[in-house]
Amino acid sequence: MFRLGWFLGNGFGMQPWYGNWAGRAMTDWTQPGLYVDLTTSLERAGFDLLFIEDTSMVEDTFGESMETTLKYGLMAPKNDPIPLVPLLTAATEHIGVVATMSTIQYPPFLAARSMVTLDHLTQGRVGINVVTSVTHRVAQNFGYDKHFAHAERYAMAEEWMEVVSLLWDSWEPGALVHDQETPKYADHTKVHTIDFEGKYFSCRGPLNTIPGPQRRPVVAQAGNSTPGRELAAKQADTMLALAKSPAEMKALRQDMDTRLIKHGRKPQDLKILFMATPYLGDTDSEAQERFNRFNAAKKDPDNIEKRLWYLSYVSGGVVDYAKYDLDSPVPQEVGNGETTTAKAWLEGSKELTLRDLAEGPSNYGMEFIGSADTMAGEMAEVMEEAGGDGFLMYPDVTRRSIMEVCDGLAPALRKRGVIRDGYAHKTFRDNLLDF
């Protein structure tokens, strides 16, 4: 069996708001309705988790302007996902919800306290996606002149995660006495300062709230670079991964197993979820026609502009693709942003024009095309060959796509016995590590 997650790739932000099946998303995206519908549907379908992305900027790398960002609603406007989490778990009983926190946006004490608070409010169903942020514009919103170099921001994230972990453990098991007669709420000898002094952070501790149901909320990691893999191997319970074939999936799994063992952990301690985009239809031919329409639309000027905007973003604000002629060679600079994503996009592009790249494949994980039954069979075969832990589904967020995946694909997978048909435990962590 394998796990399913859903990647909410534009966070608590603008989902498809124009064109077919957009509904009232243009005005309703700020409200919880769509996200509650999504989460309750995912639980009905047997998903392990909803993974909520977040960013904190209005990007202006492309064309040195916010025009494209705000014309299309690309990663902005966007709301803070943290207050959304309890609303989603109040409407469900089992599914885990992972919210993103950046190491340059949240001081470790605030992050540790917020996540434990959410662990209580969700009754043990919250997770934290630890990111380092991507662009200078984010860094400048939090008091920095520019963002740190890629290697340094991961060194900073290692230290940040160390502080957060120490705070989560600053109350020993058994610290809560709950003696109403004496009275004695907690044993002070089992609550400790952490007295941390590092290069980037210092914190006295202890955490001023009691441990939550999970004690340590589920930790997720989304960076696939070498520093990102190291952070995942040391700290994460689940990991977002990019691969375009079963062979790449297997290679990444083997690499992570080696890293986990080096850090004194077992391979089964980390569940790797591979990004996958589904193109579903009632029949295989209908699904292929739908994919062909999607592919043909890549040549539209609007889509080319959005694709080049995205390439500028993942460069970390280093490469402005608006400056280049569409029929010129592709600039090969990776930048200082999402380096793994940028490398995936640029792979094999030396002989291409920028137009070719903009109109080409997404290079953001795997694509599955077919009816629900066909797709279920292919996903099962890929996962069996790769030896991975599951897929993180990444369709557009419309009520149509939610229904197709949750009421079409998921039952087909369940019929094959390859995804869960219920939840055996109360907490996110216990369900995630169940098999």
C-alpha cells in the first residue's frame, strides 16, 4: 500500500479564478469553504495529508514589475495558512494538515509554540513544512537586505530546527502532575530551559505551553537539493520529492535511506511522497484529449508569460526571463531560489530556445493520463517498481478536480487495495507511520 497527499501549491491563495470550472473562486478564495470541501473530500478518499504551501511576497522579478503577478494572481494575493488549519481539522476527524513555516519568517520559539498550540487545537493532526523561502522579496519583508545564499540558509534551517526540537522536548514526559488536592499542576524539576546559543539564533526556553497530543508535530521537508535532503534525513517525517520516472524515484529513495542511516534513523522513519499531476477522463481517449488541449494551450501568450514568470521566481529573483527574446537560447543560470526545481526545468535545455522551454513539459514530477481505472493501475505499477511511500497529487484546485480525484481515482485505487480504507489511529503521526 502507499499513501496519498494533496499539494495545495498556491497555499491559502488564488486558486484558478477564471476560465472553465472556476466557480466563484475570484471572490471566495479568502473564505474557508473551498478548502473545507477539499479536506473533507480528501478524508473521504483516504488521503493521509493536505500539504499547504506558503509564500510572503508580491513577486516582481519578471519584467521588474508586479504587473504579471497581480494580473494573473500568481502566488499573490495570499493569506496566512496557519489560522486556516483548525477550521479544516474541525470539519474532519483523521486527515493530517501540513502548514508551511519559513525559517526567516518565524523565530524558533514562535514556531514551536504555534505548532504545539495547533497540535492541541487539531487533537494531534498538524504538521509543519520547514522551508527557507526563495526570493529577496521575502527576505526584505522580514528585515533583511537580501536573502542568504542557498547553502547558508540551509545551515540556518538546521540550527532553527534544532532549537524548535529542543523546545518541543523542554517538558519531560511525566512533567504534568494534575494534582488538584495539593495543588500541583506540573513538576518544575521536569521542565527545563534549553539555553541555546548558536550562530543564527539564541533561545532560553522552556516552551511556555504543555506538549501536544503528538508531542512532536509531524515535520515535512520539500527541498530536494543536497542540503534539503540532509535536513530531511535529520528531522523530517515526510518529504515532498520530484522525480520523472520510477528509476529516479528509486534512486532518490535509496539516497535518502543512506542518509537516514547515517543520522541514526531507520529508512521507514521518513515517508517520501512524489509529486504527481493527474489528467483524468471517463475514458483513456477522453483523458488524452484533455491533456492534448492542456498541452496546446501552452503556446498561448498568456501561458508563456506565466511560465516565464515562474522560471524567474524559482531562480530566486536572480534571472529576469522577460529580458530575453523568446527565440534566443535559454539562459543557464540556476540562481539562488528553488535550485532543484530550476535545475529540473533547465535540464536538457542548452539546445532549446526560451520559447521551446516555455511551451515544453513542466518537469515538476510525474504526469498520469487516463481513466480512473487506468491511472490507478499505472500508479500502482510505478510505486511497486520505485519502492516509494506515496504520491502528492498536484491538480488545479477546483471542485471538479476535487471530485475527479476523490470520487473517481481514489475508489479505483482502493479497489486495487493500494491505498488505505480507513484510519487506525487518532494522530497524524501514528497514521503516517502506520505502514
